[in-house]
Amino acid sequence: MTVKTALITGITGQDGSYLAELLLEKGYVVHGIVRRASTFNTQRIDHLYQDPHDPQARLFLHYGDLTDGTRIAGLLEQLKPDEVYHLAAQSHVRVSFDEPEFTGNTTGLSTTRLLEAIRTTGLPCRFYQASSSEMFGATPPPQNEVTPFHPRSPYGVAKVYAYWLTRNYREAYGIHAVNGILFNHESPRRGPTFVTRKIAMAAARIKAGLQNELYMGNMDARRDWGYAPEYVEAMWRMLQQDQPDDYVVATGTSYSVRDFAEHCFAHVGLDWRDHVRFDERYLRPSEVDDLVGDASKAERVLGWRPTVLAPELARLMVDAELAGLGGTVAGWAAKVPAMAT
């Protein structure tokens, strides 16, 4: 039986780590691209790592930068992967307003570099582009594969560019390239500056007596939040189809940031209104009010459907934060009344 090889950009991120786990479980050899830094940034995949000298090793990391097209082409020619999952990006929407040029270079043009490397090397691989619900922006929900794009941030604009480039290389050059239009998906591995993790961390820390307040921006924005490990399964299923196509991946449900905060704080017996404070610095110059995905195509074609919705997601993320602090919901409920606040 032939063993498949996959290359993941962004392997050290939330989605990359879960995807690496999934592919290793399926018997793949997995290669990941990591940026060179003076400190290690592989915490999310350290549990998967094996000494590359071990003959049983199936996970390998390579230094590379998505702004370096020569390096990208060289890695593709060297590794000859069967599947390429392009997940890496400057992915923080608020930060994209502060760094629009960098966001365009890494989030948009990186897709050009990868697809052009695939084309020029003639590599017969399948390519996954991590597209985003932020491409829909101001377009009213529900949003599906034929909904017009109206991005409201440099990040969303860069993702629209990458989306259309992926379709162009599929149509112009016959590359097996797909767009996975994933709506918000979260987990305990989410970066601490992203809103769901920020809220979950604060709820746990306030319960533990380690902080008193949480500063937030727009609490009215509504999102379709799912569970990241389920969403990487959809990525993999897309590349197993005989014909390349584009798919929305979502839960079809809508919750506000306020709702998510309420679920997180209630899980530890707190009222979010006693601790959350407004800070205009967290507002975006242009907001996205409501994103709700229609993933009926993914269910019909891929056989994929979500099982974890925002309320359960909030609870499991808070539980992970409490466990990291050395406790549980029940344990902290017993401890905290005796602690200073």
C-alpha cells in the first residue's frame, strides 16, 4: 500500500496541529513548514514530534518563509507531496488593519507562490487553500458557496485574492485545487489574542482569583463558531474527492460575542457583566456584523457535519484553561470563595 505524503504550511498553528494529528492517524508522512526564530514555536505539535533519525518517524519540519518563493518551490520539488494544505497566514483580522501590506504579502501572495511552484515544477499534487468566512464580510447571512464576497478588512481582502487565484489555477492549468471556506472554528489551541480564547482564559483566571476584569471591543458581532478538530476533517475530505471544488464549512448557527462570554462565565458560576469592560481600542475600523454558514453542500458531497456548537465549545475551552491552572470547575468552585479577589 502506497503511503501518502502531505505538506502543511502553518503546521504550528491551531488548524495545522490538528490536521497533522489527523493525517498521522491516517498513516500519512507529514511535512510542515516552520518559520525560523530564535525561540521555539512548536508547542502545539511537540507531542507529535519524533527524532527524525528514528526509522519510524513520519513527521518532519522544514524551515521556510511564505514570502520566499524560491524556498517554497525547492521544498515542493524535494518533498514531492501528494497533498498540500496551505493554512499559514497573518490570520488576525484586527491586526490586518495595522499591517495591511504584510497581511497581503503573507495571506494573499503566499498562495500565488505555492500555486506557481506547483505549476512550474509540474507536481501532480492536490492543493487545499484555507479560505475564510471573512471574505463575505458585509453580505447578509446565511452565506454559502455562491454568496457574493464583500470583505471588510485587509485580511478578508487578501483571502478573496487567494480564493480567486486558487480557482484560476484550477481552471487555467488543471491543478487539483480546492477552497475550504471555513467559518470561525475554535479550540483550546486557539491563540490567546483571538476573542474566544481571550474570553475563556479570562473566565478561568477570574474564577481562580488571578485577574479581575476583561477588556473587550464589539460584543454585538455574531459568528458561526465550530470546533477546529472537526473542521480539519472536512479539509481532508475535500482533497479526497475525484473533482476539485469549493466548500463552505460551518455549523449554521449564530451566537454573539456576548453570548459566548455568557456561556464561558456561567460555566464557572460567574456573571460576565460583573467583569467585562469596554475598550474602544479593540474595535475594528469596519465591522463584520453577522456570519452564518450554510454547509449543506459539504454535508451532501463530503458527508461532513458538525457536532460541537458554541455553548459546548465555550465550556470545553474554559475547562482546558482551568486544567492548565491546575483545577476543574468543581474544584475551583470549592477553592475560590476562600481566595482574595
